[in-house]
Amino acid sequence: MSESGTKGLVQLPSGHSFADTLSRLESTVQSKGLTIFARIHFSDDAGKAGLKVNPTSMVIFGNPKAGTPLIIASPTLAIDFPLKILVS
């Protein structure tokens, strides 16, 4: 799998369908003991607004026990927590 990055953004192609990629991502996150805090389904929300966008969802996840001490030590790190992955 090749990687390309732009200013801190890493993009990885998937050999799976959108739905399968999203499902596999969520399963992997949970198998690592991380909590999924939210899922934002941009394409669903766009449809409700009468707009069309290719399937696009964001998974927001993390581990408060691991992340909170880092934020306490350096509060500006909170801009990067919780972690996010965009599937499109």
C-alpha cells in the first residue's frame, strides 16, 4: 500500500469498498481498546440538505486514559485529540 502525505495529512488507498473500509476501520479501532466517540457521515448529512457528495465519513476515536495526561501536560495538544480518520 502506498502512502502520500500533504502537510501532515496521510492518505492511504483501500482495496475494499467504502462500507467495508469503514467497518474494518471501526473494528480495528475497537480491537485496540480505543473508544469511538462519534461518527460523522458527511454524505448522509449532505443528502438531507439536498446535496450530493461521494460517500464520506469521519470516525472520531481515542483513549481518555492515555490522552488526558498529555492534554494536562500541554493543553494545546487538545487540538489534535481525539484522533480522527476520514474515509472517502
